[in-house]
Amino acid sequence: MPTSLVTGANRGIGLALCHELLERGHHVIAACRASSPKLDKLAGPTLRIEAGVDVSAPATLTALAKRLSGTSIDWLICNAGVLVADSFDTLNIETVREQLEINSVGTLFTVQSISKNLVSGSKIALITSRMGSIGDNSSGGYYGYRMSKAALNAAGVSLAHDLRPRGIAVAILHPGFVQTDMTAGHGQVTAAASARLLIERITELSLGTSGTFWHASGEQLPW
């Protein structure tokens, strides 16, 4: 039975990923700042909820790694993230910093903290956004979010290079415009449908495609 660790697992895409992975026979470690009634409903012998994990707080990542000592992770899905809508006229340094700390820096240190649990054949999936694509930016705005996801994409490419000798592949994945609390329910696809597509992309991931940027639907995206 493969073991998958999902961050940001208490709602939205993270929760949907946990549900789908359980359906597919994975043992799931659901990491989140606080659990939720919907996550609690998934409770069972193959679900382990790790609450109190804040990717922007290194001490909580260190504590998680200590609790997981000796546990091999087949899939590490870094999904925790935050979005604050902003424009040039409404920029706030604190919200820009928060998005960078959670979406990019926090994700990088999540991977570093869990790296000892990864083995040859393990896969890492970074849930990013096409809004982090410079070539695809045709509307501006969303400064903190775009910057944080572009930084995450850059980290993903470096991780692919650095972890390749260990036989670990890295997927950089845009989930689509998903109907979640983060998007206030707006979107083109449900969290469940997005989760199924993301899992298909992770399943297909190999060292040959490691470090490339994909839409959940299977379209390769521009940097």
C-alpha cells in the first residue's frame, strides 16, 4: 500500500486529494493547521491526520518530520497555499509576504523537512498555478500570488535537478480553476474532478518528465 502525505488537507483540493487517494488504496497522511469536520469524516485505518502543521512555521515541520521518522513516503503532495486578491493600487506588503512565505518558501522547506522519508521512486507534486507563469500573464494584478507561484515553479525545477540522483521525480502542477473556498466557489472544475486529474498526472510522472510544468488536464504550460 503506497503512502501519500498531503499538506493543506483539511479543505478544498487537499481534502479532495485525500478522499481520492484513499479510494485508490493509499495510506494517507493528512497534514494541516487544523482538521475539519469533512476531513474527520474520512477517518479510518488508512488515514492519519497530522494537525498543527503550518508550512510557514519551520518548527511545526521539524516536529512533523520527527513524528514520521522511519516512515517511507511514496507521494509528497505539497498543496497548502493561500491567495489574496490584490492590484497595483491595493498592494500590502504583509499579504505579499504571507503568500511568499506559505506558497513558495514554506513549500520548499516542507520538501526539505520530509526529504529523509523519500526513497528512490518517490514522487513530489507541487500544486502551483498557471498564474505563476510569466509567459501566460495577460491580465496583471494578483502580485503576491503570481510572485509566490513563480518562485515555487523555480524551486520545483531546482528540486527536480537536486533529487534526480536519488531517483525522486518532481511534478509542477496547475490544478485548474477550481471551485473552492479560496476562489469563493468560483471556478470551472470541482475539487473532486481536479483531484482525479492531478493524481493521473502524478501517476504518469517519471524522471524523464521531472521538473516540467503541467495543467492537470495534461497540457504542458509555459514558464
